[in-house]
Amino acid sequence: MKWTPDKIKSLKNKDKWIALTAYDSITAKWSDDEAVPLILVGDSLGMTALGYDSTLPVTMDDMLHHTKAVTRSVDKALVVADMPFMSYQSSVEDGIRNAGLFIKDGNADAVKIEGGIFRSQLIESLVNNGIPVLGHIGLTPQSIKQIGGYKVQGKTDLDHQKIINDALAVEESGAFAVVLECIPKKLSKKISDIISIPTIGIGAGPDCDAQIIVISDLLGFTNKSLPKFAKYYVDICSLSRSAIQRFKNDVLNNDFPNDEQSY
Ligand code: KIV
């Protein structure tokens, strides 16, 4: 069964579910094989694979390249392509044109847009033009220069209400689900209770409908320490370093290649 935006919406108020990011065919296939309903080709690509320290330098070309790699190996999950910084901020027209490229060339099923009330017009236009949208509110990393750092959002009464209004606006504009990033757990519970589309939390506590994690954090496939809200379930970094050392030792000791690996 291929996941569609409507099927994702129908998960609201049912059992919890998970979403994962992917940037390549191999990990995307692992998640698809494990029946993960939604795979996000996140612009976290910038930090997880391209060596940048934020998402801001990531381009449409970067995102299209990795979206194609992911969609080539996914049969069932809904693949969402993250719209990179400045691919939609300049105008609704640019947003529609670039989102269209993800659907036409990247074979993505939907796009993700950061922002709430301010993005209503774009979300509505995309949906009216047949492009499903995943919203993203709370901490929006593409606005990091404005926010001044990767900080928890919605701590004051004013911010709290602003994020609720953003969630309502994203829902009303026609998004099929919304990512809540780095907000207090009470706030994400409140939002999850009042909106009718699924909430997908990252650093937003346990009461969201779903949880998403960056695959590189889950696998420990990183050179950096993890954010407080992430957790690794396997330490690929240590395993890989030890594999590299063992390969080197084998070669130096004339143990690789041996007869088994030779013609
Ligand atoms: O780019 C990304 O990986 C994201 C997730 C953190 C939701 O936007």
C-alpha cells in the first residue's frame, strides 16, 4: 500500500507512528521496508551529509539530487521533499515553481514548508495546485538568523499563542500534517488536541501524533553531539571507525586481501 496524504491524515487519534528523514537510497529503503509511513528528505541534509553548519546554504539542486535518490528506492512511504531556504520565501510563484520541480523531477509525493500564518497563502496555493504540503512550525531552522539560535520556542504567553495560531493557520490552509519542532510538551499537547491533522514532533514531547527523528541522529552517523531531543539507537560512528582501523590493520598485516578475496 502506498501512503497518501489522506491516509496520513486518517492516522489522527489512532496509534502513534513514526517518520524518519532520509538523504540516500539505502537508508530510505531500510525505512520503507520497516513500514515507516512518511520519509522526509530534510534540508538537514546540509548538516548530515554536505558539511554545512546550518540548513541555509542548501540549494534546490542539492535537494533535488537527494530527493531523486530517495524516491528511486521507496515504494510505500509518502516521500516529502523539504523546500530549501529561498526556494519559496521570495514569492508564492517561486514557491509553486520550485515545489513543482520536486513533484515532476524529484518524484516526491509532497513538500514541506516552514512557517505558519505568514505562509498560509503559499500553502493554500500549493494545495489548490495539487501539491500536498506538510507544515513546519515552532523552531523553524531557516529563520535561525532572525531567531538568534536553536532555542525552544513558545515559552512566553505571547509566543505560545502565536504558535497555536500558526498551527490553526497551517491546518486551515490545507496542509495534511504539521511538524512541531522544539516547543514545550504542554504546548504540543494542546495543539495536538485542537487541530484535526496529525502533529509530528521533534523536540516537542510525547503527546504528538507521531515522532520524527533525523536518521543520522538515530544511527549515530554523525561527528557531532546530538541535540537534547535526539537519541541514537546504534553507534554507527564508533562501529565505522573501528571497521576502518581493522581494515587498515589487516592490510598492514597482509591479512587483506587473502585467498578468499583474491582471484
Ligand atoms: O530538515 C529536517 O530534517 C527537518 C526535520 C527536523 C523535521 O525539518
